[in-house]
Amino acid sequence: MRTIHTDEIIKNVSEMCISANLYLAEDMDKKIRQAACEEDGKLGKQILNQLIENMEIAAEDKIPICQDTGMAVLFVNVGQELHIEGMSITDAINEGVRRGYSEGYLRKSVVKDPLIRENTKDNTPAIIHYDIVPGDKLEITIAPKGFGSENMSKVYMLKPSDGEEGVKAAVLQAVKEAGPNACPPMVVGVGLGGDFELAAKLAKKALTREAGSSNEKEHIARIEKEILEMVNSTGIGPGGLGGKTTALAVNIETYATHIAGMPLAVNMCCHVNRHIKRVL
């Protein structure tokens, strides 16, 4: 049985919150630079080059890539042979978020109550998804999520008879309705299967997968590629100003589902698609 103290969790979560907001993830950096080389539209290419310049300035000056530093979303895999001592793991994670957003001078965007709208002033509480896994490690993935793109996300309760074509049509509809509001070029996270709430979790988790990677299931990988081509054929383009780069990636995650349903969630993310992972 391995032991880890929550002080280590706090320290790492704090550092990750800052790093994710100041430095573009390597996979996203690569995708945006590739898109800038391949974009045919004059205005679209200009927008992509401006995004590249923006992320370079952010890294050099240690300022946020985007003014919306997001709500902290975490996926935490807890090894079943790991013992955590100190405070509760949830309190430790929230303390790490609190310190990261305060010490990193990141915008605090969380309100305590959805209707009263009083700001918590430290960007907590975070949204935390736990999974118990084999081993004695703690794997933490942080994905600060801005709400310009989040507000454009959709959940569809499709019928099994809608099939593959129904899935493609729903994702394309969501992208078209989002238009420029999701700050394209975007990454489209798709959750297929499970039930109402799991589909949405899968879609969010799909965004943390490396952009440009493929689902391990051959038929799902094919659908990812086909949807990406459909999305980029809309002409929405970078910044919604036209071009062939509306999305940088379409990532789909699936799960078993009920015989009577086919839940589908589409979680939009802007071009920064912030995510960072550490294993403690």
C-alpha cells in the first residue's frame, strides 16, 4: 500500500491550473500550426496565424492564453492500492484550484448559486470526476473549460433506429448552430452511449484525448474522420470568418447503452482546448 499526502495533491493541482492556462497543450499547438499551413482562405489563414502569435505571447509573458480561464474540470483516476492521508481528496483538489487561480492571477469565473450569481472569488468548487482503477498511482487530468464553447454544447436522446447517419447529422447540427460562438477552430468532443449523464461525461472526457488521435474501435475511428470532413465542409472557418478549418479534431468516446436508446452528447471546445495530465 503506497501513501500520498494531500499536500502533494494541492501543490500539483495548483501548478497544473496555472500551466494549463498559460501554455497551449503540445497536441493543440501542433494542430493549429498545421492548420495555418494548410488553410486556403486568406482571412482564415490570417486568423490562425494570429492565434499562434497569441499563444506565443502568452507563453513568453506568462499570461493566460484566453481571458476566460474557465471552470476547473478534473478527471481523477485513483489507484485502489493508494492510501491518501491528510484532508479529503476533494478538499485537497479544491484547495489546489483555489491556490492556482489566486497565485496565478487567473480570472475567477465560478458563482456559488446558479440564480443568485454570487462569485466564490477563488474559482471553486471544481467539477471532479473520479474513477477507481488498479494500481497505486493517482492520475489527474485538468481541463479548464471556458463557457463560450460550453454554452454551445448539446445532448440528444437519439433512437437506435437513427443509427450512424443520425449520429453524424446530430453532431453536424450542433456545430452549425454553434457557428462562430464556440471560437473555432474547435475540438468537438462526442460521447455516444451510456445514459443521459454519462454521454455528457464521455463527451467532456473525449476533449482531453490527444487531438488527431483515433478511437481504438475501427468503425468509430472512421466516423470521427467522416464527421471532421463534414464539419470542415461547412465553411464556418477560423473565427467564424470562413475557411476550411472549422474543427481541428473530432474525438468520440463510447460506452454500452440500453436496447431502447442511443444517448449522444456533443461538447464543443474552442481552439485552446486546455488540458494537462500528471501521474503522482
